[in-house]
Amino acid sequence: MASEIAQPELSDANSVGIVQTKFATLFVPPNPLTLEGGQKLGPITVAYETYGELSPGKDNAIFVCHALTGDSHVAGKHSADSRKSGWWDGLVGPGKALDTNKYFIICANVLGGCQGTTGPGCRSPETGQPYGLRFPFITVGDIVEVHAALVRYLGIETLLGVIGGSLGGMQVLDWVARYPDMARCAICLASAAKLSAQGIAFNAVGRRAITADPQFQNGDYYGDEPSKYGEVGPRFGLALARMIAHITYLSEASIERKFGRDLQHSDHLAYDLQRETEFKIESYLHYQGKRFIERFDANSYLYLTRAMDYFDLAQRYGSLQKALGRTNARFLITSYHTDWLFPSVQSREIVTALVETRRHVTYLELESVFGHDSFLIEIEQLEELMTPLLAEAHRRFRTS
């Protein structure tokens, strides 16, 4: 899940600079991907970005798994005049926690997404038309299968680490259970081994907002240019879904501190029901919805939130102990005391399972006022934790 935040400018001396999105074509017939739901899909285009250089021993690769509405653009800018840097720019670059002088960083847009990887907005090779709701059902495991295939496509058999927060953290957990020997360390931030009933409920309301929009048209709302999401389809429903979700990414303390009950346009109440944005918090949420529809596809939102709903690591393997006991990866698990979407109790369940299976794990519940978004904002805290873990894992990898 998780929202976007402002990032440092390119003038930052530790920026990776100008970066380019690359594309790989995987699972080409007659070797399509068999999805967990039983359907087959291929070919699959994967949009990805890399930062740093792969070492001769191929022992320094780290895969970053993005959150629900993220993409492959983790750091740097796509051009000198780009307005925004990558979504984790403060953490990825020379001398940063994910030090591109030492490590080779990979991030790919998820299967079912809308930022270059095959998803419902892409054209079906059979019909030549956008898939829409004819796109097959996908799971977190299917996303991981595609990312693991990309890693192998890049000539890498073993990752130094796999890292992610929120939906990205779910991918991390699935990855080490599915491919127990593929990563030397796993960093799971503000996530869980399954989505809570409350999380499923918020997703359900968001999806209903989209499908109830008259412009949804049963998912067949694409024009001649499906990438122009802000101009076609269920714009109001998708914006509302984003507004609902964004509330869950914040904390009560952060909302009060930033907005309180401040009015947007005057010092006095208007006593006017037709004024939709009388309070500043209302204006902020409308702004978040407006920005979101310009960059995201409503169908992708439906598919990816449903993939989160279905994720249940213990159910798949019989228990968390059986799932996580398959790997010898070293773990870092973090939660945030103001995160009510993925509360700390869920992280402690993962930690308990790791301890019971005698796996190496470091766990911290971090202090932050920013709620679920904390792992995107409180970069300094994560640097202090990640840097020594990755350095030790790298040392062990090189000497093994």
C-alpha cells in the first residue's frame, strides 16, 4: 500500500543521477507462466531499473520490492528536468544504505501493474485489445515468480538481499519461502504474513468505489491510449479509492499535526454543503486522489489489492514456522508503533516463527508519527539498521 512522498532533488551529491527504465520479455510461449489460479500467461514484459554495477562474483545484487502503487523507479531521475526523484531516493545511491558503490540494486514493476510490466491495461496478443478484466487473476506468489525469473534473466542465481515494505514486504516473505536458497538476507518493513480483516475491508470499499463508477464499463474503459489513465475510465471512483486508502497510510498524530481542524479557504465556517473542501484535510485528500488517477490504472488497483487479500503465508505452507523455516536467510523485520494498517502484532508473529525455527532475526518496533508511510519517510532509521546487516551478509557471501 503506502503513498508517495517528496524526494531530494538531483543536485544531491549522492544521487544515482539520470536513470533509464529497461524492459525484459519473459515466459515466451511455448513456456508461459502457470499462475497459481491455474491460468497461463505469456509473453510477459517486465519494466525494471538497475543501479550500481554487478560484481564479477555476482554476490552484490539486492532486489527491492515496491509497494501497492509504486513502480520500478526507486532512485534518481529519468531526465534532468524531471520534477520528482525515485520513491526511495533517500535510501538508494552512493554512500547511502543501499550503496550503489557496493551493491547492484534491482527493482521491477509488479505483474498486473501499469508502469510498463504486463497488466490489465496491456494489449492481449490474442485479441490486440487491452485485457481489462480478462486479464488472469494474479497472486503475490505470481508476482514473485516473475521477479525471480527476471533475476535469473540478469544472470544472477543468488541475491545478497531482498527488501520491501507493505505489499513489497509480502513479496519478501513469499520469496524466501518459495525460493529458500535465493537470498542471503530478507528485510521486511511494515508488512505482514497475511492481510488483516480490516485491511481486506478497506480494499473492498476501494474496489467498490471503482466498480460503482458509471465510467468503469466492466473494465473496458480504455481509449486508444490506455496510458492516459487520468482522461478515461472510472476517474472519480479511483480517486475515491485512493482517498480511502491514503487515510489508512497516515496516523492520527500525523493528521492532527499537519492539518488539525484548519480551514482551507477562510477563517470562518461556510455553512455550505456544496463546498467539498472546507477543511485542509479534505483538500489534501482530494489532491491525493487527483494525482493518483493521472498515473495509475483502476484495473491494476483491483487486481493488486485482491492479490494482497489472498496472501496468507501460513495457509500456503501449513504454518509460518514451516514457511520461514525453509530458508537460512538473515532477517530484519520492522514495524511502526503508529501503523494501524499493518500493526506491530503482525510483525511479532513473523518474528516468533523465525525464533521458533532458530533463524537469525533482528526486530525493532520503530517510533514514528507517520503511520504506515513511515518506511518511506523515516530513512535515517532504516539506514542505521540496513547498513550493518547488508555489510555482514555481503562479507559472509563473499567468503562462503
